[in-house]
Amino acid sequence: MTRSSPLVLGSTSRYRRELLQRLHLPFDTVAPEVDESPRPGETPAALALRLAAAKAQAVAQRRPEAVVIGSDQVADLDGEPIGKPGDHARATAQLQRMSGRTVVFQTAVTVTRPATGFERTLLAPVRVQFRRLSAAEIEHYLRLEQPYDCAGSAKSEGLGIALLEAIESDDPTALVGLPLIRTAALLREAGLDPLAGRPA
């Protein structure tokens, strides 16, 4: 990759960083510093799309020479956004609400390349059916995984998979936080082909 076209992940999420490493493209990470508060009446999908774009744009202002990735995930429970719990009590309440129900994890990704004017955002919804969970199961899971930085408290790459009955998605890594199929497609459009290993 040339110095004139570095790749930057606009995120401090270790989950997104680990996922992006699968594409074997060198990249930097930069904190996007974006207000993630939902707007009145904003749907979870619209919130995820807006924040993914806002994160990419915020980082692109500081790194205008870069190809920048921004991503965001919002759990959608009957149209209500469910964010990161932050602590044990909120995580418990989230999982109690989601027990036995279907939740759509709305994961959006934006790729922008200011030097060429390229910017595009895609949504990768993932339908997740939660099992009926007992209080003891929720407590055991939370004590082991402490998924307080995960939307909806669902850390599917760990023990959280045992919370679930089914997952429906056409971009499986979206549930972890970065839809790699869509990300790779957008990078190709922006001029970075992961299979070529260099800018187009």
C-alpha cells in the first residue's frame, strides 16, 4: 500500500480491529469521536447508517489522504434501538427483554476516500432469535463474558452463541461488528482490493 492511500479504521473497537485484520491490509485505527446519541424518532437502521457515515467522515477530515472505514451497530427490538449496556445491571435488563424474542442487529459500514470523492454506506441486518433465558443463565453468561461494550449484550463470538436459537444473515461477521463481505466490496470500489493487496 502506498503512503498516499493508507487505510484507516475509524473505530477503537477491538472486535472491528480483529475482523479487519482478516483482510490482510495494513491499517491504522483512529477514534472517530462522534456523538452516538439517537435522534428523536430515528429508527435503529437509520441510526446505524448515520453513525457509520459520521464516524468515517470525522476521521476522513483528519486523514483526508486515507481510505477510511466507519461502522456502527444498533440492536433493533421491535423498532427500539438497544445500545451497549455499559454495566451489569443494564446488560441483565437487556437480556431479560430479549429472551425468547427476535432482535435485528443493524450493522452499517461506510467507506470513504476523500481524494477521489468516493463515499458509500451499506447496511447488513442480522436477524437473531434468542432462546428463552433463565435468570441463572443470564447471570452466568454475564459473569463470564462481561459483554458491556457489545450492542444488546450479545457477544456471539464467545459464550453468547449459547443464548441463541438461530442467526439469519448474508454477511456473517456483521453480528460481531463489521460486515466483511460488504466492507471488502466497498474497499474494491474505493480502489483497495484485499485480494490484490495493493491500491487499484
